[in-house]
Amino acid sequence: MPFIPVPPARTDAGAVHRAAVHPGGGRAVEPGSRVADVLRIVSDSRTSVFSTVSAGGRVRYGYWRPVDSATGRGGCYVALPTDVCEELRASGRLLLGDPVVDPAKTTYRVRLAPATGRVRRLGLGGRAAA
């Protein structure tokens, strides 16, 4: 499995306690897993994630990674794992927006489904906090 770069996690007050949201009452998400990485990227309002469906039916998920002035890296499109994104979409955790259609492809904005489940606070090391 190739390395999938992700934007850095925020360093606000939530850095000590990360929230694992379970939209639709889904199963728990392990911090650092591919599912957690996709959910974190899609939930970041600074990152626009899109799904592109080619005329042949191939589906790809990805986002634009801006140049990081500190490292000089970025300025490219980054693909997300299609199998993970499709699983999240099928389970109702990801929603596709209105289609933008051209002859070669259809593009959708990808968003998180509204959280209807419970929120569990995770402490350091992924253990449930009191």
C-alpha cells in the first residue's frame, strides 16, 4: 500500500482529546487508521475533497494539497484510497454533492454526513477519556 500524505492535524484545544464521531451510529474508528485519515481530511473545512467518475465508470477520490511554505512540499493533487471512500459512502458517512458533468467525467464534492450518532472523547493513545 503506497503512502498517502494527509494534511497535518490541527493543534488547537482538541489536540489533547480527539473526538471520534460516529455518523449514523457506525462502528468506532481507530486513530491513525486509513478510515480515520479519510474522515479527518474530509472533515477539514480547509480541504475540498472531490469524487471523479470517468466516462468508463472508474471512481477516484482526491483533494488539492497546497504548497506548505515551511517545507516547500505540496502543490499537487493527492488521491485518497478509493476502497475506503467507497465503504464510507456506502455506509452513509460520506455524501456526494451536486454533479458537475462534462463529456469525459462527472465530479462531485464530497462531504461528511451530518453526525447523528454519539461522540466519544479519545485521550492520548486512543483510550476513552472520562
